[in-house]
Amino acid sequence: MSTDAETAPVALPPASGAWREGDPPGRRRWITLDRPLPLEAGGILPRVRLAYETWGRLAPDASNAVLVLHALTGDSHVTGPVEPGHPTPGWWDGLVGPGLPLDTDRWFIVAPNVLGGCQGSTGPSSRRPDGTTWGGSFPYLTQRDMVAAEAQLADALGIDRWALVTGGSMGGMRAVEWAVSYPERTGSLLLLATTAAASAEQIAWAGAQLHAIRSDPGWRGGDYYDAPPGDGPHAGLGIARRIAHITYRSEPEFQTRFGRRPQDGEDPQRAGRYQVESYLDHHAGKLMGRFDAGSYVVLTESMNDHDVGRGRGGTAAALRRVTARTLVAGVDSDRLYPLSQQAELAAGIPGADRLRVIESPSGHDGFLTEIEQVGGLVRELLGS
């Protein structure tokens, strides 16, 4: 006799894990920019809406505002539990809150969902002004476009100057663009596990991920948002996530945690998996339920495009524009964004102190996992 578990249907992944109109809003707020956004690569976005979350209270003179910028698959939910509208807990829990390094009794924290993202801000899963979904016709974005949209968000909130701008990985790309594009609006700067320009190897890793998504028959040129569950580009997105996650962690960590051990109850000689394969499958499955392949493509292309020196006389000339007091930190085990890239930032920014090194076995993800060390850097910059 079969059991209920044996006969229960397997839930199919949604065509997109994007937040859509009608979903619970959670802690999000929204702002619609008051003018079309000119794009660096040409053209405009005619109607831009940014989702964001805040913690704390803005001072009367707006002097206590902190901008926190998320990485590729992050969102505005920096801290807080899983709840309706927020399928994952805060990605920097332990850093934001009363008495924590980003002390919400003192600081007003603002975290936008990046332009092009899929958790409430305008992106490929959003609707155009005529009501149709952008899909594959969503325009090419650069990190500078995203920062320009965030500057309009700051204007709308009445924030002329951030006390601190911080982010890691892609968030760090936007943070350095903030400091170069708007030096007068960036009081201090914390750059984590990031770079002044994407390297050839970073572009190569990302290119393989883009190819995986675009090769999925469910991709349909980016126009898949009306597809039923199980018929979107979830397989390609899952492969992209597996590739990325290998680069996010370190080889010693994989060896220590998994070695060559098979997954419990499975035999690799009989189509079973090793534990490390099961681990990657788990992270791929999680991403399918909360992220969007179209946003993954748009944001990954913008990371490949990142070059703070483009049109500014080169990297060194661009970094000399930064006037903020700056700390740059990298992760000692990071093989995707090696310490040499952070050393270039620390050496080139006039207000930067020496390069700081976060010690972690977790590879690139150390900027997310080593809360105590990151919190120490925040306290040093903010004097808290």
C-alpha cells in the first residue's frame, strides 16, 4: 500500500519567484521616481518604482541616514524574520537593530531593492506603463543607472548626504559608484568584498551563468512570466545558482564540510549524489522560489559592465574623486573577489585607511557570515 507521502504531487517551481502586485507587501515601502530615468547605455525607463525598507527614525536635519546596498540575489529585507511578503530572513540579521553596530536608536537605515531587481522594484517582472510585462525587452542597466535611481530615492526622503554608504559584492559596486558619482552626498564609505571593475575571470564565471539561463527552453527570450509552474526557466536559473555558489564559498570549506561523502541514503555509483551536490541542489531550489531569472540576467550583466573608471580617465582618476572617510575590507578566503581587488580600492581612495582583512573559511560569503567582524568595521566608521 502506498503512503500519502508517496502519492502526494511534487510542487512545481513557479515560473518566477519575483514579488508581484497583489502579493503581501511585508515591510516594504515604495516610491515612484518623479521623472523618467536616463540610462547610461541609451534610452530611458519611463516609470521607475523602487521598493525599500527602513529602520530607525530620520533626524530633523537628516544627518543620521545610512544606505545599505544588497548583493546580486539580496533584497531590501536586511533584517527581520520570514513573514508574509518576505520569504527569507534578513540577510544581515545581527548588524541592524537597537544596540547593534547599525544602531536603530541612533541611525536611520535605508535599504532599497535594486533597480532591475525582483522584490518590488522595477525590473523585468514589472509592468510597463501600458500594463504589459517588461520581460525580455527590459533595457540594459549599469551600476550607475541603479545609483542614479537611488539618488532620486534619497531626494524623495529628504536625505542630502548619507552618514554612511555600505555594501558588499554588487552592493559594494554601487557603494563605490555612489562615492565617485556623488562625493558630496557620501559622508563615509564601507566597501566589502568588491572591486573597482569586474575582472575577466569574474565576467567568465558570470557568462557561464547567463548561458545556463538563456539555454533553458523555458527562457523564451525573457518572456515567460505567464508560464504555468514548472514551465519557466527554473532549470537554467538553478544551474546558474550552482555555478555561482561554488565561487561564493571556499575549497577548504567544501572539503571540511562534505569531502567525498555521499548524501545520506544515496549511492553515487547508482545515480545518487554526493553531499556537496545535495548542498548545491538545496541552494538552487531555494533561489527558484524567491528570485527571478530575468532579474538575474539584468543584474549579472550590470556587474560584468561595472568599471568605475569608464569615462572618468581610468580607475585611479575615478577613485581620487572620493572624499568620504573610507574603510575597504576583503575576505581572506575569497576566490571570486580576491584581496588584490580590495587592495586597489584602499590604495586609490584618498580617504581610505589600510586594507582590512575579514578572516573566514566561508569565501566570498564571509562578508555576510562574519557579522562580528563586519560590525566592528561599522562601529569604527560611525564611532558607535
